[in-house]
Amino acid sequence: MTQAILEKINNSILELKRETAVLRSFVVGTVGRDEEGEYRPEFVKEILSSSKDEKVFVFKRTDFLKKLRS
């Protein structure tokens, strides 16, 4: 193959990748909508930051069973 053909193929592939990214973004934005509405950005930030914090409790099966039985 000549260099010009390879460049055309590479450009076509890059264009397809961009189009795929745009379509994926559109689909995720459309399908991923919650029926109850959108979350407040402050709430999302708070939840994400708290998920990164150090965990206070470690789950153990035996402790869980003791709590259930008591």
C-alpha cells in the first residue's frame, strides 16, 4: 500500500473513533437519565468525596450474624 492510502485509512479510522465517542456520549446521556430527575451537583460531589474517605467499619459475617440474632 502506498503512504497516501495508509494516511486516508488512518484519517478515516480517527474520524470513526470521534463519531463513535460522540454517539456513545449521546446514548449514555439519553439512556442514563433517571426517571425521578437529575441529582443536584452538590449532592453528587458530597457522595463522591465521602466514598473516597477512609472507611470506618469493616464488614465481617460473624459480627453481622451476631447483630441479626440480638
